[in-house]
Amino acid sequence: MNTEKKSVWFITGSQHLYGPKTLQQVDEDSAIIVKELNANANLPIELVFKPVVKSPDEILDICIEANSDKNCIGIITWMHTFSPAKMWIAGLKALQKPYMHLHTQFNRDLPWAEIDMDYMNLHQSAHGGREFGFINARMRKNRKVVVGHWNDIVVQKQVADWCRTTVGWNESQVLKVARFGDNMRNVAVTEGDKVEAQIKFGWEIHAYGVGDLVNYVEKVTDAEVLALYNEYENVYDVADNCKPGKEYHNNVLVQARYEIALKRFMEEGGFGAFTTNFENLTGLAQLPGLASQRLMAAGYGFGAEGDWKQAALLRIMKKMSEGLEGGNSFMEDYTYHLDPANEGVLGSHMLEICPSIAAQKPRLEVHPLGIGGKEAPARLVFESATGDAMNVTLIDMGNRFRIIVNTLDVIEPLANLPKLPVASAFWKTHPNLADGAAAWIYAGGTHHSAFSLALTPEYIETFAEMADVEFVLIGKETSVSELKKELRWNDVYYLLNGSLKA
């Protein structure tokens, strides 16, 4: 998941009206901002200074150059002075990369005693930015607007967060998802328009027979399996009955073989995410459990039961959060605790919860799956870390995609779970269980989600705007009746928007 070569360009707008001396100062000020943001803003990638643009031709050229540069994943625009917005029309029409409008000025404070017209003409962001804002609104352009002094930590965090989202968007444009088998039979929410997903998000979603994976499994050597098992012993608490010579040791070795095969398949095919389905396991002795968990921890997206949408979403969220505290995992709302005094949700899945969210050292165990008619698979068992979190899901509404976010408070389980043989998380749903679940259901939210302890809803909202898809937030202030109105208004908007495009 290397982003070392990727960058965001910093482009400053002005015009020839001000003369060479002022334009030189604009360039110097912009270079200082870029240098300081790179040094102090904890950016996930490099911010690259570009000389000030002063004419329609220069703006168009820099936008075309950004489009064609594979390492440029977005641009930040700043109007240091007044930059007549009609100059930006051709460039903005051509621009295909996401962009932020940073509405700032070089000096934080007004030099009250020294202000003259030269100062006023140079520091015109207050109204230059509004001119730029108008043309973006007039052209119906999706962009991020960040307001405040560039050296303020709040502004720097917003810039860094947006840059992280561009990393996710860039990953989305090249993401390939491998589906081993099809969707779980008769399940609705794991379906969707894969062609439209490639148009909107850039994803290539390819289906493979389980036999294609079996071919890779059969080529894994015993020496490779033994080496990986030794790694398991070093990283996890391995149950006694899973150790060499014990009852379930071979079950663990099967998962090690699957992990090596899956990783090799993914690497050779350039895949960033994958799905499995316990109804499609012909040729495999077990459902990949431990193998899927380990690959998620390595950064791959995963979706159970053929759920390619959540697999892709999880991969993108892992890219966005690289280097941040917390983790991201495939998740499912499994069962409720409906005590009115202390309600909550126990989230889990049959096997596949990512250990990046674990609160303690995971325990490697083997237990029967209970469904599917296959051997008992190895898996990592743990409880999630606590803190602010969210569930994110992507659904296909027929005429558009909808991304739904529900914020959560993950807390420690109210009691021990000695007989639960899977990883789990226990959380309080916002605004409360009844309204949060009702809102999720009204919005069409799936039983699968991408769960995050690392990201906030703002990342996902920005991503949805980059993709030009619907975004629905269920949080602490959500009212079910108001959300129902929002969903109805959205239906009208997207129906009208579709008819206008047609």
C-alpha cells in the first residue's frame, strides 16, 4: 500500500493585473505555505508547489497536466489575490482530479497600523475566494472547501484529512476485486450493478471459480506452510489443541495454505479486495477464516457471501487510514442486547473480523462453523478496542449508489463471552438503538458494513462527493422523521438529475 510517489499539487490563482513584483510575492508566499504544510500538517503524501497561474491558458494547461500525471492524485487551489473566475472555466471543465478550495490568506492578523492599498491588493483572499467559489457553484462542481488560516492546527488537520481521502479515491480508480464464487443465493443486498460501479468508482470486479483458487492452494509447499505457522506462534496465542501433534493442528495448516494461495493470487492479479461465499467452496476443505482475517490485516478489502461492494469499500478505507490509530474491518450487526437501561449491538461475523481492531492479542482457535458442511476452520478470536467508531455501507438503489454511515460508541462487553468462538465488537448505536436501527433500515442499509475505529464520517462524505453519489449520515443528532424526509428529497433530486442528464 505504498503512496510514497503520490502527491497533491498546490495551485495558486492570480492575474497579470498586479504586475511582476506582486506576482513574485504571491509565488513566494505560496511556496512558504507548501513548505510549512509538508513539515507540520502530518500529510499522508507530499504537497507539491506549482507556480502561480495568471491566465485562462495557464489554468487550462496546469489542469491538463494534473490529469495526465499518474502521481498527482488531486489539487488544492488558493486565490491569494483576485483571480477572475471566467479564467477558470476551461480548466475546471477539463479537470478530472478531485480538488480542494483552501480559503485562507498568507498573514493571519491584520497589520492595523501599516495597512495600505498595496497590502489590500496583495491579500485579497477574502473576496478572491468568493469569486472562485461562485464559478464552482455555477458549474455544479463537487469540491471540498476549507476555511481558516493555513497555520492553524484545525485547518491543517482538514487538509490532511482531505489528502487521505484523495489517497482512497486514487485507490478506487485502480481497484480490482476478485470474487471467488458468486453471491450468496437469494440475498439481495450483496447484488449490484458492477458496470455502474466501474463507471462511478473505477472498480474492476471479476468473478473466479473456486477451482481457480484451488489451483493456487495445491501449489503451496509444506515448507511455506510450516514457516507461516511458526509466524502464527509468534504473533498469536495459539490454543493448545491447535499446536503440532494436537487435534486441530492440521486445520490451522489448511488456513495457512489458503492464506499463502490467496495472497499469491491477489498479488499476481493486482487485486486489492476479494470475496468468498460459504455456499461456493467446492474443492476447499474449509471456509477461509484465519486466511481472510490475516489478509485484511495486511490491507486487503474483504466481503463475505460475495459482497463485493463492502470488500471494495473496506480496501479504500484501509488506504485512507494508513498510519492512523485504530483499525478497519468487515463487520455485521449480529445480535442485540435490548435491555432498556443498557441497550447495545454485538457485531461479529462467522469468522472474518480483522485483527486490526483487536483490543488484545488475538487467540488462534478452531471450532466447527455450524453451517456449510465443511471442516472446522481456524480463526482469530478477540474483542474489539473501544472508542468512537462508525459503520459504513454501500448500496445500489437502482438509479444511483447510496453510501450510509452510522456513528457508534464501541464499549467493552457488559459481561464475558466465554463460549463465543469468533471476534466481536459491542457498541452503542447513535442516536440510540431504536432510532439508529430504524434510520439504517429506512435508508436500506445492509447487514454488512465496513467498520472503522480510525476514520470519521467526514472522510466518507468527501469520498461520496468525489464519486458524485448519495451520502446519508446517521449520527447523534439524527431524527428519524427528518431522515425520512431527506431520503424522499434525495429520491426527487436523483430522479430529476437523471432525467436532466438523459
